[in-house]
Amino acid sequence: MSTTKVIFIKIGKYIGTTIIALLAFMCIAPLIFEDKLNEKIKKVANQKLNAKLDYSKSNISFFTHFPSLTVSLENFSLNGSKPLIMKN
């Protein structure tokens, strides 16, 4: 084989390996950090809102709306929020 072909094959292998590693990380990271993310979501939401936010489970995925990180909350409840008053 020519040296150019060998170089392209090596570059292809490195790019392929990098893409596979990134996709694997995007699959595994939400599972590894699920508890920390749940804590952080509840903490920040309860600090920023004038209400109590609670949910039973969250589903975190990069692939629902790729490449954005998507968070879905199950059994979502928001207690104590004030109604929005519209002025004319």
C-alpha cells in the first residue's frame, strides 16, 4: 500500500475511535451522574422558584433531542407557586 493510503487509514481509525468514545460517554454519563444531577436540579429549582418542586424520577439523555441534553421528570409536582396576574 502507498504511504498516503496508510496515513488515511490511521487518521480514519483515530477519528472513528474518538467518535465511538464520545458516543459511549454520552450514553454512560447520565447514568453515572444521575443522583448528583437529581440533587442539583432540585436544589437549583427550589432556590430559584417561590415554590416547592418535587418529582419521583428523572430521565436524562443526550439522544432525545440530539445533541442537546434533555431532562424528563416523572410525577412532577410544583406546590406553592403564585398565579400569574395579567394586567391590561
